[in-house]
Amino acid sequence: MEQTLSRLKAIDREIQLLTHTSALLGWDQETYMPSRAIKERAEQQSLLAGLIHDRLINPDIEGLFAACGVTDENPKGHESLSEQDRAFLRLFHRHYTRESKIPKELVVELSRQASLSQAKWIEARSKSDFAIFSPYLKKILDLTRQKAEKIGYKDHPYDALLDEFEPWMTSREVSEVFSDLKKRLQTLVRKIAASKQVDESFLLKDFPVDEQDEFGRAVLKDMGYDFERGRMDISAHPFTTGPGADDIRITTRYQADFFKTGLFGIIHECGHALYELGFKDEIKGTLLASGTSLGLHESQSRTWENLIGRSLSFWKHYYPKLKTSFPEQLKDISLEEFYRGVNRVEPTMIRVEADEVTYSLHIILRFELELALLTGELKVDDLPEAWNAKMEEFLGICPENDAEGVLQDIHWSFGAIGYFPTYSLGNLYGAQFYRTMKRDLGDIDDILAKGNLGSILSWLRKNIHQHGSIYTARELCEKVTGEPLSADYFISYLEEKYQGIYHY
Amino acid sequence: MEQTLSRLKAIDREIQLLTHTSALLGWDQETYMPSRAIKERAEQQSLLAGLIHDRLINPDIEGLFAACGVTDENPKGHESLSEQDRAFLRLFHRHYTRESKIPKELVVELSRQASLSQAKWIEARSKSDFAIFSPYLKKILDLTRQKAEKIGYKDHPYDALLDEFEPWMTSREVSEVFSDLKKRLQTLVRKIAASKQVDESFLLKDFPVDEQDEFGRAVLKDMGYDFERGRMDISAHPFTTGPGADDIRITTRYQADFFKTGLFGIIHECGHALYELGFKDEIKGTLLASGTSLGLHESQSRTWENLIGRSLSFWKHYYPKLKTSFPEQLKDISLEEFYRGVNRVEPTMIRVEADEVTYSLHIILRFELELALLTGELKVDDLPEAWNAKMEEFLGICPENDAEGVLQDIHWSFGAIGYFPTYSLGNLYGAQFYRTMKRDLGDIDDILAKGNLGSILSWLRKNIHQHGSIYTARELCEKVTGEPLSADYFISYLEEKYQGIYHY
């Protein structure tokens, strides 16, 4: 069995090396690639995807899994194996099973339609005309339904799709946590709307990009980001990617006239990167060296960005430094005013610009629409109307056109249905972990006010990062916090924090 | 046969895509890669090398070649095929034959020894102690001899090695052109040494890197380098690489206290890049889209760097612009003085810093030593002494230690024996082509003085670049210039030019 396992590990290693190579191609495409290289880059990526597929769907692999005792009922294989090897088998077998269930023709057709559909989405958004996009969305939806049928599910086709991004979670579970979240967030938004709005105008002054960069890099260092195992570059949309186990890169973008974009983006991406840089040596370079779910990954970025990076204690340490970097811009702004400014809550049309209170409502809106679209309960042609009605219901505002409404996100155009919930699950996981962290570390406000970010990273490494995908998100949540995922902690955090800011 | 050819072309296409992917990994490693990513990067490169090898040495390929009528006697296959397809077959079969002759164990052992030997070379050079390196060089030499035997040759084992870099050329041919070159260069060096030396001290003033970069990029644009199909970055050693058919990148390095390093390096690399960017559409993305030999490639870089970039006419156009960029540094320096300064000739120890007159003597020295080492006529232990004797004989100077003598180049440490001559062949090809170009274009000095670099690029595209590897270097030389390679044109060019500078 040791030998069989070694063969599986060797296959996995090749897959990881090819995946990292593909990550470098992607990183380069978004950062430094000359514009006309795009056509061949797509061919290179497609070749690598094929090589990865061939390694996963190889004729010997079922036999190798069987020899390790892996079955659908016993996904972790023989009990004599180590827990780590059993986690490896479970995850590898899961990848294999999902990939092998989707016929190649469907993959090709989805990929082809996604390209067409993405181009049409760009056109439709620029013209703010959903009718241009709707025939393509219908096709994508149809193919995605077929994909869900091929993969299989118990209760809802959504489960088959969600499972790609948030493994082992079902739409019913999401619905449960979201239903509580929705009600309480709506209440909170109403309370805040009835309160005196805070000022953020000073954040719209001129913040030269070079100084933003210098300040951001100093914060990255404090967070424990290792520039010998990563780097930061500029791209249109910030992201984190891993061209190697010791090579986890982040990107950012700066707006000279809006301070929040740069720094909070950097802290967010660094949160992702620290997860990827924190896997223990035993799993480094294997498929277990990955975030165990997108929700879990997002919990790391959002914890750093919001729970830590937008806390008063954090700015007790950093605000004096920030004032040194931007003395003119922040001249008459007190720490408290700055803190309130970076935490301003305001219902807006665009998800990616939303604050941490309204953000999850944008997600729940999409989740509910996706569920209804998949079953056919909601027709694509009725989507803009449904979107606008929910915006009105959730946030009390209504898009004036499709571009700032139903056409704002790229995800559906390439069939990424089931992805959105993970953003919001990240908020929930994050707050729940954070509560345990606070219990373990003691006076976390004091720790932050002293700028001692190292002890926070140590806690995250020990409790979350090192394990990679050894535990499922559910297992990890229960292991660390002692209970299953709940929206309570996130909501309580928001209620308490914004009470302090808005005094409702 | 059409179908067989298509299969071969599909195999080649995969090889090209993997080769370009590997080029991106290499580019990244030299420019932006975080330091600790190096270990996995080597694994990624090794995996890609294996994938490329598997595609070339695949069980069907001999049958495919045979079906196209390819034999050792008829390397271009059936005469009914187009000239381009026949050139494709000849080159592909050549790659296959070379690769298949070298046993995998020998490749692995050479690669292993090369790693060890490179590390020892670094140590030996830093301690300036050849004895540290010599046992490793002996092994490398032994393995390289084995490789030559496996590949096979008619007259001299050197031919098997040279052929990797300068296909279809023999050491006898190199010896012939070099013997003429050596004598006349030695005479020229002596004449110059007896003349009044020119001043270059103004090139050692402070030239801020940002201004150097701006000036260099302007020259690149004038040369016709397309920044939509390439880019320029900084690396320790300048190079040109192709991560895609529409993605040919160059790198440079600047020395703030030595103007020549940056600009002439940029022009040199751009010469390489323009070759790679100039292949005609019909061969783009295939194995024919490559320089037909390293010597031919080097002819392009050296033509731009030396024949054009160090000409008086070129600076008639650019010197006023350069003075605008560096008014203080060049205040009292006339065009003539500047021209003489950038063309200063002086025998020095280090090849990579040599001027265009002494450069080829450094190469001939290495070529002669390589020949003697391969046959065993010269023993590794006697190499430093032989090196120093030749330096004395060729350039009238003698290294004070091994670091500035026999240990200066990395090439031998990884088995690149047979590579050096291509640098010098580039000078010869370049001068011979340039003479034909001058005949075709008319008053080239007037063209350069007007800054009309576009007509030069057009000539190079039409006569050289577009063909890629369709013709061998020898075929191309005869096709363009009407005669085989000769050292005459290079020597005459040098004699005439330096007569004007040194008035000997």
C-alpha cells in the first residue's frame, strides 16, 4: 500500500507543479504580459489544463484508490494509514470523482460558451442592456444545469455546484445561516440609515501612490508576509496566486483619490497569502496545501481586512504612522474620525465597493436568485426585475440601470454559479474563529494597539493555516471553535462595532 | 501524407507551447521571482523538460517521419512537399535524431554533474583557485566526450558539440575562418596599441539610471521594437527570451557610473528580439520560428550594437538627443570625441567587457583550448597555463589570477563546449550581411544620420528574419550575400573603422 500511495503522491506532485506553472502564466497575464501575447497565453493555459486533466483521469488511478481502500463509503481509505494520508486520499478521490463525472464534451462546450458569454457580458454591461446578455446566460445556465445533473446531488442541483467552491456544504446549510443573517443585517442597516452619517471626505483627498505603496509594504511586513516567498505587484483587480509552494504573490491597485482601495485591498490579499504560506512542511507542495474551502480562504482575508484592519485598536498603533506619511491629508482628522471614516456604512449598488455591513446582503441576493434560476422558478428574462426588487427589499435602493444592477458581476457569464456564498461564508467563519482567538489570546485590543500582529499570525497558523485541507471547513470550524458554523458571531460583532460608531 | 504532416505539426505545436512556458518560468526567475521559490522552480523546469522530451521521443514519431519520406540521406522528405514543409521536416528530424541518440542516463548524469560543477565553479572563481574546479571540469569533459561519441561525428568530436549551437557547421570550417581572423586581428590590435589611446573618461561620470532607461526605450522604439509584443526589465545578466510567439522580452542592467553597459546592452538584446519578432506568419509558433543558428542570432544583436549602434552616422542623429538627456555629463564632449570614446579598444582580461576588436580573440582562444581539451591533447591540469600563454600571445596581457583568467566564464562548468565560437561567428555573419545591406540600401550613412532605422529593419526582415530556420545559416548566408561565410568583411570593417579612430 505504501507503494501505491507513493504513486498517487507522485501523480499529485506533477499536478501541483503544473498547477503552479499555470498560476505563473495567470499572474504574468494580469501583471506584465505584453498585450498581444494574450492569444497564445490562452493556448498555453489550455494545454496545461489538459495535462492536469490527463494526470487526474488516468487509466490506473481507480485501481490505485481501490488498493488504498478508498470507496464512496470510505473516502479516506484504510484505517491503518495516517490521518494525513487519509485526508490526502479523501481529497484526491474527491477531485478525481468530480472531474471524471463531467463528460469532456460538456467541459469543452462550457468553456466555449463561457468565452462567448463573457464577451457578450462585457458588451451588455458597457451598453447597460441585459437583453444582449440574456440569450447567452440562458445557454450557460442550461449547461450548468447539465453539469449539476452529471455531478449529482441529493436535494438541490445547487449543491453540486456549491460543492466545487465550498466542499461538502449544501445549499440547505447555506440557506439556514443566511436566513438568520439576512433578517438581522436588514435591521442593522435600517438602524444605521436612521443615524447620523459619518464623514469620509478626507479619504478622498490626494494620496500619492508611492507613499501608499510604502505604507502598505510596511504593514505587509508587520503582518508577517515574507518577501522572500512572495511579492506584490499592480493589477486591474487585486488577487493572490501561488506559482510555487514558496511563491505566493499578491497584487493590488491604488486610487490616488481614494485611500481605502489600496491599503485595505493589500491587507485583504495578504490575509489570503498568509494562509497559503502557512501550510505545514509535511503537506507543502501537495494537494493538501490549499485552502480547505473558498469560504475558509475568504475568512482569512476578511479577518485581516475587517476584524483587524478596520478596528480601532489596529489604528491606535498605525494612525500616528499614517499621519507621518500623509501629514497634510490627515491634518485635522482625529483617530476616532479616521476610524469612523474607514467604517462608513452606506447601501450602494455595487457589491465590490460595499462596506462590511451591507456586503453580505449583496451576496444573499445573488444566492437566492441563483437558487431560483437553477430550478427554473425564476426565468432569465425576469432576472433584472427580480434583482431590482430584492435590492429595494434588502438595501432600500434600486439600480437605475442594468449595468449597476444585474450586470455588475462577471461570475455568471462564465458559469460560476454557487461561488458567491463563499464570500459571505468567509465573514461568518472569520468572526467565529476570531471569537475563539480572542478567548485564547486575551486582551486582543491591547495586542493590536501595540502593533503585535505576530501573535495573531501565530494563532492563525497554529489553528488554521498549517492544516491546509486536512480538515474540511466544517471539521475545522468545529475543531477550532467547538461548534458548527453560525451567523451569530458575525452579527454580534457588527452590532457591537457599529453601535459604537453610529450610536443608534 | 498531409495527415501525417499534420500530426507532426501538432506534436511540434505542443513542444513550442511547452518551450514558451518554460521560457516564462526562466524569465520570471531572472526578473521577479522571490528568492525562496528557486527550489520548486527547478522542479517545474525539469518537469517541462521531461514533457518536451516525451513529445519528441514518442513511439510514433519515427513512423511519421518515414511516412513523409524522411531519411538520413533525404532529411527534407518527399519532394512533392512545399519547401517550407520540407524545411520543417529537416529541422524536426534533426532535433529528434540528436535527442534520441543521447541516452537518458547520460542526460541525467550530465545535468547532475553540471549542477555540482557550477556550484564548484562559483566557489573556485570567488577564491580564484582553479584546483577547486579542475576535478569537476574533468568529469564534465569526460561526460561531454561521451555525449559527442553518442551523437557521432566525421572528423572531430568537437563537431558533434558545435552542431548543437551552430547546426551543420564543422570545427574545420570554424578553424578556417578563425585562422584568417586571428592573424589580422592580432595585427590590428598591435597597430592600435601603438597609437594614441582615445579618452572614455566622460562615460564614467554619473548617468542616472532613470534617464538612461528613458533614452534606451526611445531608441528601442526607433529600432522598431513593439512593446505590445515585448517588454524590457532589469536582470543581473541581460538576455532575450520568448514566452510566446507574440511575446519576446528583453532585459538589461544599468551602471550609473558607466554609460556603455546600459544602452549598448539594450541595443544588443533588441537586435536578438527583432529577429524573433520578425518571423513570417506562415512559420509563427512552429519550430521554424527560431534563429537558424546561434551565430546567426548573434549576427543580429551585434549588427545593431556595433555596426549600427557604434557608428558615427548613428550618433550624428542620436548624440544631440543624448546631450539633451545628459547635458552636464556631456557638456564639453564633441560628437567625434563621444564616438571615439564608445569605440575605445583596449586588451583586457574579461571577454564580456571586451571591445569589438579584441572580442573575437577571446573567442578564438577558447575555441583552440576546447579543441585541444576534447582530444586530450591538452590536460585539464595544464589549462590555466595554456590560457595565460594564449592571452599573452593574442592580446599581450597575462591574467594575474585564475578568476580573471581561466575561471571567468560559466560555460564549461555546465558542459557548454562548442558554444563560444557562435559569438564570434555572429560578428562575421553580421559584417558580411551588412555589406550586402549597404549595397542594397545605398547611402546607409545618410540613412543612419537621419535616424531612419526602419529601413534597416525592413531589410533585415526581408532578407533574414522572416525565414527563421527555413534555411541553414550557410544557406542563408549564400542566399543573401552570394558567398559562403568569410572573415574578410568583418576584418575590413574593423580595419577601416579603427583606422579612422586611431589613425595608425
